[in-house]
Amino acid sequence: MNNLNIFLIGFMGSGKSTIAKKIYKKYGYKLVEMDELIEKNENMTINEMFEKYGEEHFRNIESNTLIEMSKENNLVVSCGGGVVLRKENAEYMKKNGVVVWLNASAKSIYDRIKNTDNRPLLKGNMNEEYIKELMDKRYEKYKACADIVIDTDRKKLMEIADEVIEKV
Ligand code: S3P
């Protein structure tokens, strides 16, 4: 029986959702995909939310969702990439579980997400240079929030999932 929550953080495309699913299937944690939950609750896509109401509105909903879900135990949460931008979110996650940062290079991130269009912050800027710039800006925030860091470049997905469980 697990009784702690695992919060997977990291840049867009760092593999949080895929790894969370593997941990859910193999280790029996309850799965929460934060962005999906937000889309379901708000009945619109993240893209639409950014377009209609702006980033600040999305961040408020993101923070409220985090607080609501963290009342439970045994969760593996795939967080939105920007959840660390608010200090109180970082504090909240650390208090309610173990925070695992899935780190990856800008090149791997770009290769993974270059053909997607569901990330409003990269709209019109889907290139490795911009990803690197945004990653650098957020680096200290991920670092400060993380209890555990896992480098995901050149690792198999199942290996990463096992490593998360070994380390938490
Ligand atoms: C964001 C990451 C996205 C989503 C939103 C904002 C960010 O989630 O929450 O587009 O600020 O990094 P993923 O990391 O799941 O793509």
C-alpha cells in the first residue's frame, strides 16, 4: 500500500504523462493528469482557455486543481509544465507528497513535441531555441521544487518509471 503522492514535474514534453501512466499501471497509484482534469472540469481545451481568458486565469485554475486533488493519497500526478511558476504550488506539492523532476534536454523536448499544437505557450515559437530559452528561465524553479531529479534523456520509459518508484 502506497500512502504518498508522487508529483511529476518538468517541462512540456518531458514525459510526465507517459511515465505517470506506467507508474499507475505497474505500481497501483491513482492516476491524475492535471491538464486533462482541468479541461474536463472547465469543459474547454487548454488552448481555448488561454485564448479566451489568458494565462493568469489558467494559472488560478491550475492552483485550485492542485489543492483540491492533493487532499487524496496514493496519487501519481502528471503536472502541467508551469505548475512550479507559483511558489505556493511548489510548497503545496512538497507538503503533500514527493516531487520528482523529469529533466530532459531542449533537443529531446523539441523532438518529442515538434508536431503537436496543444501548447499555447509555444504557439508560433515551436523551435529548439525558444524551448531552451523558456527552460532556462524556469530551471531554478524546477530545481527548487524537486525532491528528486531524474534525467530522462537516453532512458527507456519503463526504466524511468521504475527509477521514480525506487527513489521516492
Ligand atoms: C504549460 C504546460 C502544459 C499546460 C499549459 C502550460 C507550461 O502542460 O499546462 O499549456 O506552462 O509549461 P504539459 O507540461 O503537460 O504540456
